[in-house]
Amino acid sequence: MTIPREVDTPDILIDLDILERNITRMAAAVREKGLALRPHAKTHKIAEIAARQMAAGAAGLTVATIGEAEVFAAAGVDDLFIAYPLWSSPQKAERLRRLAATVKIAVGVDSAAGASMLGNGLGSAAANVSVLVEIDSGHHRSGVSPEAASVVAAAASRAGLHVAGVFTFPGHSYAPGMPASAAAQEQQALRQAAESLAAAGFEAVRRSGGSTPTALLTDGSAATEVRPGVYVFGDAQQLELGRCAVEDIALTVAATVVSHHVTAPGTPARFIIDAGSKILGSDRPAWASGFGRLMDHPTARITALSEHHATVEWQDSGALPGLGDRLRVIPNHVCLAINLVDDVAVIRRGALVDRWAVAARGKNK
């Protein structure tokens, strides 16, 4: 795909054909497994993409914050899950009350104290908010052990909240060789947590899991839904993990070669492009081969980032891109890149067809 002349750099490009194919393919694959799909919208933050996901059969959307929930509720999504153990403040409780009056809303909890705080803050509106108990399935971030799920559920019930089930995030799947084992641990944890709830008299109707690396490895024996997010775009991390192919990458950053760096004889050539950390994001796992990839030059590596510069090491035998040449960059972690811009260029078959606002950008609370 060529970068349309109307696009100035740096800018984020969305290939609409690939985006729609990714949405359709994931929806079909999850449906075939007998699972519900609840995509995580923190990846894209864009109302037009949410509408396409819902039209493809998503049960609702996952979000990370109340602010994101408010944006997508205003865009017409009526079933939202805030997959985060919120600590309720008076301000948060009031916003949740307003949301619960218009849409179906669920919230994560992972402590008895947090559940009590949430229910007490909501008051009479507590019955209108469902909670899912967060389980640690191996990522060791938030979440309780599966055996402790019933303790949190009991506290939530005493606070007047409806306990809908359990959820987990197998974030340790974001590493080479880990998706399959993380998916297996996720299933085991969900199963144990559901048993813990059942023994205490609660039915875990929703058992929610699934990251992009594990979503297609999840089966319906323990989970009832999955919450992948990155699949809509793909990124360099997913590419290196083997969870997507180059032809699945729907989001790239258009960049221009602005400088050639003189290197010593026998060392790789280097050049500078105008897409730095303020549009690519600076995330780089220890196992990643660089700070991003060039879409059309797979052996090149981004070896350093400044705020407005990216240093590219050129391993190709062909001619070095010239000053002024325009290239497409695949960010390492697409969720960060999308949150750094106000809008994106939408491309279909090489032509600029629209610009979409990143409506939930900056909605961090």
C-alpha cells in the first residue's frame, strides 16, 4: 500500500479492508468455539471500529476505565464490562450510577474491601451493577487466587452487587513460547474459580478470559467469553510472537526519512525517520527485536527512539531509502500508539477515505 499524498507524516494509517477482515475472522472463529466475543476497546478507542465489532456479533465491549465506558455508551454500545478492579470514589460511584441507568454495566473486583466500597458507594443503584471477580491465572498483576473467589463474591453480594462470574487476563501470554501454556493456565484458573463460587452458592454464569495471543487457543470447557483487543490491528509484538502475519497488520505509522546517519565501514547503514516515541510509543519487551518494524522492509530494525526520531538500522542489500522517502512502521504495542493521536487516517486500496476520531483517547479515569 502506498501512503496517500494527502497524508502528512507522522500519521497513523488504518487499512480498512484488513481491519474489517480481522474483525470478521475473529468473530467467526470465536463463534465456532461456542464462546462470546467481548473485544477490549482500549486498543482502538474508536467508535467506528466498535460499531463494526458489534455488527459482527460481539456480545458487548470490554473497557479499562469508566471514561472509556462513557464514550462507548454514548456511541450506542449498551453492554460494557470495565475489566479493572476499580476502587470506588464518590465521583466514580456517581458516574457508574449514571451509566447503569442507561446501559448494562459490569465491573471487576478483586478484594472484599473493594467490593464493599463499590457497593456502598453505589447505594440503591448497586443492584443495577454486576461484578466479576478477577482471578490471577499466572500474570501476577491484579486478581485473587481461584480459591479465594468466593470470599470476594460474598462481600460483593453483601454490598448489594450482582455477582455475574469471574474473569482473568493471561498477560504472561505476551512472551515467546507462552501463549499455549498461558491459555491452559487460564482455563484451569477459571474452572477452579467457578467451583469456588459454586461451593459458596454462586453461579459463575460468565467466565471471561482471553488475550489476543490466547483467544484462539481458548475453548469453551471453562470459559464462556474472550476479550482480545489487539487482533483488530495487529502489531510488531504479535508479529514476533507468531500470532499474526504481516498481511494481518491493519495499523501502521506513516513516516518520512529525514536524515542519513554516517556509519563506520563494515557496520550497517542507519537512517532517521520522523516517527519517534510520541507516536510509536516506547514499549519494548526484552525479547523484541527492536522498537518497531518497517512494513515493507522486514530485515530493518528500529534500534533507538527519541521523542521525534526513530533510528533505523538497515540490513537489506538493496539501496538505502532516500531522504524524503515515506515508509510504514508497525508499532511494537499498538494500544500505546493509538492513544497518542487525536485522529487516524482511514485508507482503502491506497486512497484516503476518512478520518476517525480517537474518541476515548485520554479517558484514563
